[in-house]
Amino acid sequence: MGDTWEKGNPLRRIEPCDLLCALGIALNLTWCSLEGHSIGFELPSAGMSAVVNPRLFWLAGIAAVALCFLCAPQAIKARDGAMRFVVPLCAAAGTALFAWSFSETMADPMLVAMLGVFLSGFGHFWFSARYYLLLARMRPFTVIVWVIVAGLLAKTLLLSFSAMALPLEVQVGFAVLIPVANALVFELARDQAGRRLRIGEKGESAQTGKHTAFGLPTLPRRIVLMKSGQRNLVLLIVMGGIMLATVRRLSFWGLWGGDSSFPIKTIWGLSEFLTVAVCLIVFAYLAFVKTSRLSMSVRFQPAAVVVVAGLFLIAIQQPGDFAFLSDAQAVVIHVDEAYAYLLFWSVMALALDALDMPPFRVLGIGGMTFALVSLGWVLLSGYVGDIDSAFIVLAAYGIIVVLMLYSYRESKRYSKLQEAEALQVMQVSMRASEGDESGRASDGAGASIVDSITDRCAVLAVDYRLTPRESEVFCLLAQGRTRAFIQDELVLSGSTVKTHVSHIYAKM
């Protein structure tokens, strides 16, 4: 999903859709932090912490939605129209149940709080999946990286504003309303993405395909990987999930209740915020933008090394002491957590385009890895006692090193991977040039590729008398999509896709 066909500063390609997605990501992260750590939620957190850490049920909600994505990706896609209304309302209701669980006596407060946190965790990952799937299917990789950076910085500002300007009761009300507001932000982002694809530079309607994500035409595949490359990408997802879960466990976000409930001021002043912003921007540029043309086997290795190095710095302090850390130590923790989040979701965005599997299943792999590893750390902390930070770092470091070495060995054994990627880059560049010469280029090269391939497929479909459904399958095949992908994209059975493909070959 590299941006090899795009020239110039990628920041110039930032559009309203990207800004809305950054806002949605920021709201989603703010919601999680408020519910887990603000003093407004201290009473239910303390009530549950006497028995079990509340974050267990938040992570259980993430694991539940990830399991749905893994086992039933077609069903999730087919029911998206209903879930877009139901899940935000359930998530908002879950936040409210958790907030007032120990203030009411009509029901068992523990059961009410457990249900509330579970629904909130389910909604949190569901929102993340929607935003990153929309970005992965519509936008170039480097733009996605900057959207994530903007979301992380906006989240820091929103948390500081909530802590300093909002009374405790208003903080709770704000957290309850975030899921509903986030659903509206996503609909606006989806509308802006559709408008970008429909309208060309001269305001003329552009013909688009019927192959959609959330009802919108998607870009053709922008990277092709061999089997070894796809295995490496899955390992990168697992590695990113392990690192993010481990960093969260060592930071002040890892557990709920007790010392983790505090006035959220992880950044105390302008100088600290600017430090975080500069570190995050430099890291994003050097570790993701500058490496976007490297082979898949090495392009994420520098980012992983930086995150692991940050783990050692964090491990200097014990996990329970983070509420009282100095400004400098808090900045280090905040920065490394942002690095790990950026690495995890950047890999996920790339995988959503490159892997030959349903996109919801890709999201399920990442979500399940993060949830299970996080659950393991929380359970160990709760039943074994405070785990020494060095043990956590060494365990995570050992797993990550093994994955990195295996990935590198695979890339050495299959040297044809780089040749396949180079061939795909050349094909994409040729398509972009053809799209520009035809005079129908939209505001980016990606839209030109969509129009060019779609138009050519439409002409051939008429010439060879393909049915409407065969035309859709044919256009996806022309974009380099596999039968498994087409099966998920068009919500068809495997035998139906096979029949359509055979008819296409027979007619053409």
C-alpha cells in the first residue's frame, strides 16, 4: 500500500475525510481514558477493583468483537447497516451503566458494572475497526500515518481539556455521549470520502465501481505479496499487538482503579505537549514515511526497535508508581505508548489492503492478539501480585525478537518477494500515468486508477455480455483481488464466486 505513485508532500493530500477520521480516533481514545482513569469514574472502578480489575471486562469486550470478526466476517459485513445504529447506543448505555452502577441499589452493582464495561470495550474496538477500515480502503499509507498522529495528539488535548475544564459529573456525561457523537463523526467521514470519489477536479461526476466498503467504492489493490510476504505481515500484526499490550501494561493505562484513577494530566504544560508532538511527528516520518518504499520484511523493523527500547526506559519504574511520576518520565511513557499504537494500526492498515483474507478477519487477528495478551498481563498482575517490570519487558522482548528473526529469515529465503513488489509498483505507476493522460484524474492518483480500471472493465463487460454480478466479480479480479476477498466483498458463497469466475473465463 505504498505511495510510490504519489509525488510531492503527502500532507497536501489531507482532506476533510482524513480530519474527521483523526477526530473520531481521538474521541475513541479519549472515551477509553475517561472511563478507565478519570476521577469521575473512581467510585465504580474502586468498587470493582475490590474483586477484580475492571479492565478485564473492557478487554473481554474487545476480544468478543474480535472473535466475531474472525469467525463471521461476511455476517458482520452484511449486518453493518443495523450495527451502525445498535452498537453506538449499546456502548453509550454501557458507559452509563458503569458510571452509575454503584450508585443504584435496584440491581447487583457488580453485575451492572461488568455489563457496562464489557459493552464499552466492544464498542471501542468496533469504532476503531470502522475508522481504520475506511482509511485503509480509501487513502494512501502515508496519509493514514499522519491521520493516526493527528488523532493521538488531539486525544492528548481532549484529555487535558476534560480534566481542567469539566466538572466530574460533566466528564461522565461527556464520556457517555462520545459513542453517539463518534457514530455521527464516522458518517460525516464516510460522506466526505464518497464525495471525494464522486466529484472530479472540474466538478463532474466520476464513474465509480460497485465494490464497496461502507457503501463506498474502494481503491484497487496497491501492493501484492507472495505467500511468504503475507505470512510476515500476519507476524507483524501479532508483534504489534504484543508490543502495544505490553506498553499499556507498563504505563498508567494498563490497569483501572486504585492509583490509575487520577486527574488526567499526563501532559502538564505546553512544553511537555510540544515534546510529545515533535517526538511523534519525527518518529512517524522516519519510521513509516521514509521507509514506505522498503521491502515488507524490513520496513517496520526500525519502528519495532524504537518501541522495544522505550519499554526498557519505562521499566525503570514500577507499574504502581505511575500516578506520581515526574513530568519527564510521564512524557517518556506517553511517547512510547503513542509509538506502539501508531505501529500497531499502521501495520493493520497495510494488512487490510495486502492480505488475501476478508478485511474483518484481519481486524480480528489484531484485536484478538492485543486483547489476549492484555488479559494475560492483567490476570497475572491480579493473581500473582505486582510483577517486576523487568520480567514483563524481557518476556515481551523475547517474543518480539523471535518474530523479527523469523520474519527476516523468511524474507531471505524468498528473494522473489522484492521482485513481486517492484513489479506491482511499476504496474501501479503505469496505471496512474494512463489515468492522468485520459483527463479524468480526480484530486489524487488513487481515484484515477479506480476510474481507469472501472471504465475499462465496464466496456469489456458490455462487449462480452457479462451479467451485472459477473461484471462486479470481473472488476475485482482486474484489481488483483483473490476469490476469498471477492467472496467477502460481495457477500457471496465460495461456490458462487467460483461459478461466476468460470463464466467470465468462458465468455471472454
